[in-house]
Amino acid sequence: LSGGDESGIVVDVDSGAVLYGYGENIRHYPASITKVMTAMLAIEHGNLDDTVTFTKEAVYGIERGSAHIARDVGEEMPLRDCLYGMMLESANECAYAIAEHIGGDYDTFIDMMNEKAKELGCKNTHFCNPNGLFDENHYTTAYDMALIARAAYANETFDEIVGTKHYTIPPTNVHEEETYLNNHHAMLNYYKTRKYLYEYCVGGKTGYTTEANNTLVTYAKKDGQTLVCVTLNAGQGCHYND
């Protein structure tokens, strides 16, 4: 994989036309924008009212210190709430639990991810997990990620979730308190800073690992035209500026 400069692409969501590309076919680690694929498959194959149960593997099978919303073994949540937890707070245990639930087992879901990538025409993408935590064999390109992001945006439920700024998960069988979620995409939501707010942004997904640097999927809409922009391997703050 290239450890060099960032890559980026801008694509018209409706036509698929590539409006801009820079290193768009260079392989990079995607980090949590992987969850765009996970969410798309979950919405396509699941029912939003399905009950997802968090297994020991889902809770403890993620990297310590990585993004989570503190779910517990045996906790039950509707698939809908798991999706909001995954896409707004980038909760890795939610991604793992979704994979187990939708695939029937974890490995089957990973196979589904790779099959869907091929179906969409991705030629430089391979997924090893549903959350984007580092694996040297887990990679994509800006072009392939744009194919995935464009396909995902064709689903209204996906659009609604990634465009939501705040969401509240009701009490569960384990948590007596509500869980408040904030969308971390700084062009959409002022959660941490107003510096990058962009009035035409309608959603997206952030990503970061040490190995991947910052990654970003952004949807923007103006005058009836919807664009998707993907940025990979960007330095701190650069993903928004780019």
C-alpha cells in the first residue's frame, strides 16, 4: 500500500460521473468509512426493528481504546439504533454486532462485504472486518469507495441516518439511561468545532486510525445536484480542507 500523499475523488451521485480525481486508484486503508458498506448491507438484508444481541465477541473483539458506545454482553438493541451508534459515533462494537446479526455469523458477513464490493465494480478493495480497524489486508481506493458510497446513498434509510446530527438511544435491557449520540462529521455537525461547517453537506462518515490517517466520505447537495467526495490518507484537519 502507498504510504504517500492523500487521495481524493468527487463523483456525481446520480450519473456516476467523476468530476475530480487525485490518486483515486491508489490503495489506502479506509478506517471507519468501511462502515458505509456495513450500513448498506445491514439496511438491504435486515429489518430495522430486528433485535440485535451483543455477544462477548462483539463487545470484546474490538481494539481497546477504539470508538465505542459502551455496550455490554447480552445487551439488546433494535438494528436501527445499532446503525445510528455505528454511523454517528463510529461505535465498533455496533459494527461487530451488526455483522454477526446480518451475516448469521461474522465471517459470512465479511464475505458479503467483499461480494458486494465486486458487484459494484470495485477492483482494488478487500475487507477483513466491518468497522475499519487496522488490518494490512483491509484496503480500498478513493474510486472504489465512491462506488460504494454512491450505491449506499441510493437508499433513503441510509441517507436519513448519515444526515442525522443527534440521536438518542432509549434505555435497553442493560442500560437504564438513554444514550446520546452526536454525528462526528464536522462539515455537518458542530459537535466539536464550527470551523468546517458546510451548509450544503447532507451527511457522510469519518474515519481515523494511525495507519490510515484521516479518511472521509461526504455527501453534499445544491440546486438539485448531489455529489459524493472521498478523501483517504489525509493529515489532521486536512480531510475537511481538502
